[in-house]
Amino acid sequence: MTEPPRQITLDEWDARHEALRAGGLQEPFYGGPLRRHVADGDFRLLRLRFDDSAAALRLWNFLLTEEDRLHAARAAGKKIVGAMKDLGTVPVMAYSLPNLVAFYPDGAWWIPCVMELSAPVFRAADSLGVDESFCPVRAMLGAFVTGGHFPFPDLLTCSVGATCDDFSAVAQRLNGLGYPILWWEIPARRRPDADEDAIELPGGFRAPAAQVAYVKAELERVRESLDTLAGERLDETALAAGIRTANCVRRLLAELRSLVFTAALCPLPALEMLIAEMLAIHFCSDREETIAVLRDLLHEVKGRIERGQGVLNGDAVRVFWVNPVADLRAMNLLEECGGRIGGTDYLFCHALDEIPENLPPMEALARTALADPMVGPASDRAGRICREIRRFGAEALVVSRIPGASHCATEGDVIREMAQSQTEIPTVEIEVPPVCDSLQATLRTRLEALIETARERRNR
Amino acid sequence: MKTIAYCDPFVPAEWIAAHEMRPSRIMPSTAPASGAVIGMCPYARSFVSEIASRDDVDAVVLATTCDQMRRASETLAKSSGVEVFLLNVPATWQTTTAYRIYGDELRRLGRLLVRLGGTAPSLDDLARTMAEHEAARSTILAAQGRLSARQFSQALADFQYGDKVDLDSFEPCARPRGVPVALVGGPLLRSHFALFDWIECAGGHVALNATTSGERTLPALFDRRELGDDPFATLVNAYFGSIPDIFRRPNSELYRWLKQKIVERDIRGVIFRYYTWCDLWHAEAPRLKEWLGLPLLVLVAGDEEGLDRRDASRIQSFLEMLK
């Protein structure tokens, strides 16, 4: 008889890890007990609840050892690309060349949370005039100037144009400090005029063909820089192969999301799902291992569904969650309030859509980049969210504001209004700071009210 | 004649006028007394409110030069009955693609203007309209020496709004004797013109209005030879190729322009002003201070209707320090 899955604390993971090892668990090279990461300063782990599977252990260890992998890659002679404000385009190109590794410097926005503000990244950003009125992504600026969180990249790219002002300002500040950046333009996606050639993008949006052509031209500039850095040409064959592998990751995630969001019993907690989805952005600096980690998770989820097992009560309310949280603890909180994740838009759903394989590779990547929900009108994004709410049967919607983020001032209302009118589900907008302990009571009250309202609707 | 409102300096008035429409650059009079939204730039809110309250605007052009205004275009389209056009102005500027995007966007704007009843201009018509606008701008610029800083900024705003500007109607002003300072930052509201008075009362004068509403964002002089050959390309170069601004990536040209003007005008201090939630200007304050090597006073404009009275004493202290 298999033990039912459950969420456990870090303390419980110590014993669980030993038991798994005693049971014959073979871990990858980055494996080990989760507690060792606390010694590195990842104090937030002490306050989280984790899935107790070996697959989740692998996922967490993979996430928390990225810096080691980047250093190892450099030591092995590989070149490192920092792909800023880029959710899944330049990394696909970079990983198509064998001696390049790409990572996502913006991911530093979770450092204050994971290290419970013990790392001086915010202090460093403050000292440069980028204070708390900015999105927590300002932690990236602090991470660059203090060093110690990732090796300095050999090439820094940054998409600009239709991006949030917070990031554009932070990246420019970085550039002003002397860090060279290859800027590439992502225009504001608009709906095609009646007399224009239009192109359907992955994810269902449409854009004028001219805009796709602009993005393609910009990505060609990026390709030239990657060629120079790698010392070899990123040709169409290599790029096509890179796209196929990226799609392998995206297909695994699509299956995982569909199974987890729609299963009768929730087979994998919100926190692990959030991290799994994040792997799509830049493969956590190891593309092949990302595939292995996701396969493990998928295997675990399928097994649980077959066995009729879940990690939450059967009556948990399916909640569609919009925007990533600055504090990972918020995902646990949702479940403690009686919710489960039943759909997500963490700002990068275009990185989950398959890249077309029947097109010339650069054309396919340009279309994918332009499908970013954040570069188009908020109503486009809201429309996609509504479609996903219906697809997954979500019963409530949470719009999680990112503190200080320029897009959050108005888009929440657009999304909530459309969701209410098209799907009639209850909605709430909350704001989650990098460490939300002091706001936990308020957040709990608001989430519980949402869950209660959704439950009430079931009885109508 | 239909009125096309806009607020962004990258929208060429000549292009609208050449389509036989009335370009009107709106400088909102004041921030709305209520309805502040957490995270929303007060200027963007003021502009949306101003347009929504008017019935003399047939279409409005916003630009993607900041995320707040890009998103405000949606709010405006929803809350007002006017046609809203979002002009895609690239942040990058060192590539041919960036110029192509901007030029194509102007052509797209032109198609909208024709749909609204305008006439697509011939090259000669465009060149003539450009020359007329440049002549009018030059007249105002030439008057800079005999107008006070406030008068000059008002004349410029009135001209861009579409009013006929009678430069002789301004009271003659004495040659400024105060400490020359630069006013740097985002756009002004009309209620912000009092800033110029505060600065003069405190013993200074604005020798350089480098706000988005000032001379910094005027297009470059048109190349006369190119104007005859290819007026459209000349227009693109004069606007997209020349206006230094904070959103551009990199924004190095803004610093070059400021440095040059500061030397030319013998500027001794900088009053730097940004709106709450304006990340683009806010983030640059420390760099400006380092780069310009001049005393810098930072003022933050919030959701208040007019100016923050506390700023008057800060300006006074700043100028006392400079004297």
C-alpha cells in the first residue's frame, strides 16, 4: 500500500530524505537533503510546506543549485548569456549552441524571499536610487552589483519596448553603471487593421505580419551576437533542433498542467507547480535536466491520479492565479485557505505554448516572442485568461499584484472585469510583497472570503 | 477641421496637419481631485481625465514611450468615446528596424487620419506643412531671450496646443539675473507653470527647460535639402532620430544633450522632477547627479491638484545654497 502523498515541512523532509535514501533513492549530482540550502541562507524554506515526493525533492534541489551549475558551466569553458526580460526566446536560441548556457537574471527577484531579506540585494538597489516603489525585480540590480548570486554573464541581452517600466528602468540603471547590454525591441503587439496581413500567434493572439517581421529582424541581431560569443554559426538546423527540445519541455509542462489543474484530487501542490512552470523560461540553466525533472514530476502525478491520491481535500476550490508571487509562501497560504491551483498566468504563458515547428525557426521564435501576454493589450491577456478559466474549470480568480509594477496599476481591473462578465466566477485582487508574513492575516482573510464565495456558488 | 489630440513629443504635429487635421498637444491643466489609483502615474491619470472630459477631440494619439501611457490608451479607449491610436515608438534607436517601425507607425497613423476624413498629403504638401511648422517654432524659439522662462514655456505649450501665439502680447521681462538652473524631468501640467515663478522668487531662473514639455523634446531642424527630396524621411529623422528622451535604450543621448546644454547655458544647478510611480525618470536621479556633476534637487510630483507647497521652501533652500 502506497503512503498517501502529503505536504511536509523542512523538518519533516530530513526524515523523509533519509527514508527515501534507505529505500534506494538514486539522486542526481545536485541531490541531497533540502536542509543544506538553509545553510546557504535560503531561510524561507523553513516556513514553506513541500510536496513529499522524490520528484519534488529533485525539483527543489534542481532549482536551488542553479548558481552552482552556472559556475560549473563557466569552469567547463562555456559562455554564459544573461537573458533579461525575456521569457523563453533568447534562451531557446542560446541552448541551441553547445557551448552556451543562458540564465534569467530577473529570477533574482526571488532572492529577497528565499533568503528572507538577509541578502543585501534590496539595500544595494536602494543605494542606487531604485527603492521600494519599484517592482521587486530591483533585486536583480542589487544582485549584479553585490555579486555572489550568479557569475557575471559574457553577454547580457534585454528586450525593451513593450515591457514594464520597472524592468526597463532597472536594466538602464545597470547599463548606466557600465554593464554592456544588447537591447532588442519588442513592439507593443496590436490587433491587425482590416487591410493588413495578419498572423496567428501561438496562444491564439493575432498580430500584423509587419510586427512579426520587426521582431524577427531584432532576433537576427541577437543571433549574430550569439554567433560571435559562441564562435560558431547558429544555423537553421541547430536552431530547429533547439526548438524541438524546447517544445519537449513545453509539452511536458502542458500535460502536467492539464493533469494537475483538472484532476479530481489535486495531485501536486501549487508551490511545486509554480516552480515547474518557471523551468520553461530558461531551463534553470540545464535544458536536458529540466526534461528529466519534469518527466519525474509527470510520472508522480500520473501515479497519484491512477491511485486516486491527492495532496489536498477533495473539495478544494480551483483557483486561477494571475501573476507570480514575490513570496512563495503565498502559494501554501492559498491551499491552507481551502484553495488549489486550477489554472495560471504567471506572466509567461507564451513560454508554455509550443513553438511552431513547421516554420523557419526565426519566424517561429518571432511569433512566440510576440505572443507574450504582457506586450499586448491587457484585454488580450484577460481574454486568454477567460479561455483558460473555462478550459480548466476554475471556480475563482486571484489577481496577485506585484508591488510597484507599472502594469499592475490598471491591468487587474481589466482582467477581473472580463472574468466576472464572461465566466461569472468570484475574483479578488491581492498584493504579495517579497516576505508576506506581516500581511498574512489580511491575505488569509481575503483568500478565505474568495474560497467561501466560490463554495457558495457550487450550491446554487 | 477635426482635432487630433496627443501629448507625446514623438507625435509629429506636421504629419497630422498635413492630413488637414488640427493637431493639438494637450497639456492637462491639473491633476484630478479624486480617483487616484495606486501605482498609476498622476500625469497619465491627468491626461486620461482631461481627454475624457472634453467634447472637442475627434481622436487621440498616445505613444508607447512609457508603460503607463501604453496602458492608459486602453483605459481611455474604454472610458471615452473618442478613437484612440497607440503610436508604437521604439525604445531602441540604433538600428534600421527601429526607424522602420517608427516610420511605418506614422504611415499607419496617416491611414487612420484619412479614415477619419483627412487627406493623404502629397510630398510637396508635406514639405510645405513641415516648413510652416518649423518657421512657427523658430519664431517662438527666437523669442526665448526676451520672454521669461514661464512665458516661453507657456508660449510653447500654447503653440503646440494649436492656439495662435502672439508673442508681442507677453509683458516685456527684464534680462534674468538669478542663478541659472535647469528643470529636468517628465511632462508638466499647466498648474505646474507656477514652478517657474517659485524659482524666480527664490533667486533663480530656469535657463533650460529640459522637461518633456520643454525645448528638449522639440524636433531637430529639418535638413532643407532632404526636405525637398524626401520630406517623410526628414520628418522621421527630425523626431525619432533626434529627440533625446528617458525611455530610449540606451538613453545616453539624453545625457549628451543635457551635458551640452548645461555648458552652453552656464547652468549651476538642476531641479529634477518626476511623478510618483514614474520608474523611468525616478531611477535616473542618482545617475544624473553623478553624470552632470552639479547640485541636484529632486522633487516628486504626486497626486495633488497643483504643486506641493513644501517644494517652494525646498527650492528656496536649494537656490540659497547655489548663490
